[in-house]
Amino acid sequence: MPDLSHIINKLPEAITRSLRKTNPTEVKEVLNKVKPNKAAGCDLIPPRVVQLSADVLCYPLSKLVNYVLDAAKIPQQWK
């Protein structure tokens, strides 16, 4: 995974302040706001499935987002 610390160090303070850890409640709120009638993304998962699975997905997704923020590295598969 490429190191992103050099980018984070150069970001304005306002942006770095918004890059804060999340929690399952915040992730669930975002997942519930997904518009179910939109097309599936490149992962081919229909938005309705994401929305209906919010209770199950919120914890692992919050852990994943927090890990990426702590490590300051984006996994290669995400590129």
C-alpha cells in the first residue's frame, strides 16, 4: 500500500480536522441515506441491498475506515 502521510501532512488544517474517526452509528446513518433506486456501482452490489444491510455492515465498515485513517494508507484493491 502506498504511504499517504506526505499528503496528510500538507493538507490544510480544516481538511485534516474532517478526517476523523467514525463510529458504527455514523456509518449506519450514511448507509441509510443511500438512494435505493440508483444503479449498482463497480462492485455490482445494488444500493437497496446496502441500505437493507446497514445494521450488519455499519460495524465492519467503521472499523475499516478507522484502520485506513490510522494507517494513512489506501489499500491497493481500492484503486
